[in-house]
Amino acid sequence: MVKLTKIYTRTGDNGETGLVGGTRKKKSDLHFSAIGDVDEANAAIGFASAVLNKSSTAFEVLQQVQNDLFDLGADLATPTNIDGALRIEANAIVWLEQAIDQLGENLEPLTSFVLPGGKEGAARLHLARTIVRRAERTVATFAEAQPLNPEILKYLNRLSDMLFQMARVQNQDGKLDILWKPGGE
């Protein structure tokens, strides 16, 4: 378990920060953009979960997702050549796919694209979804320059799908979804 006695370390005051294994890089490095975008996605999910019923399945799912995203961030911060490191594994993607399927059981069929919005919980989940998509793009760009655990991109891709489904559930199983009207119809 992590134990922090001081929040500030002063080691990043010169614009660099450390990775697992001791490597130091500029904070402007794409590596930290990827880690930071995942962190922002996690915060957005926390923001969305703040308006959900704390005893709901949705809240519990989002709590697991937030823990998974911390694991994913640790995975990103750890070079692939370090054995025994915490990694996102395929079972996390399977779990997300099962959640997506369960969330979709009672949803109204889509007849158009869904505009982000509706009830507050749905709107917050849509915002979190778009932030996860940005994190996915940043991680994908970073993966072009450095080998990564392939499960990271799979997880982020499924996560945005799960957040979309969950937003639709929050909109009374899609009944309150705001549908796109091309050209204003």
C-alpha cells in the first residue's frame, strides 16, 4: 500500500518528473500528457459519480473503473521491460464488456446519434466519455513512439463505450436522450 507522508517533494520544481524505475523526463513529454489525460478522465468519472446514488450499481461500477484507471496510470508510468509491474490485464476489458452488455439490456434502440446531455448524471457521464476519448488519442499517439501494454488502449476504448451506455441508462434507459437532428430538420 502507498504511504505518503508529504505531498510535496520539490523534485519536479525544474520541470522534470520521475517514472517507475527512476527515469526522469520533462513534464512536457508526451508520456506525461498520456498519464495526465488518464488522470483527468479519472477525475471526470469521479465528478460524474458524485451525482449518482451511492448504493447504485452505476456508482459501484464507476468506483471500480476509477481504481482500474489508477492501475492503468501505473502501467503507463512503468516501462514495459520492468518485470512484475502492475499492469491492466485482459480480464479488466472482459469486465467492461460485460458491464456494457448489462447496461444495454433495457435501452431504447438508437435511431440517431445521441447529443451529450439530458439529465445531470447523463451529461456528466458524456463529458467523462469525451475526456476518456481524448486520453485514448493521446495514449495512442504515445504508443507510436514507445511500446505499451496493448490492453491499455483496449481498456480506454471499451471504457468510453461503457460510459456512453451508462449515460443512456441515466437518461431513463434512453427515453430522455437528446437525438441529433441532421441539418436541424
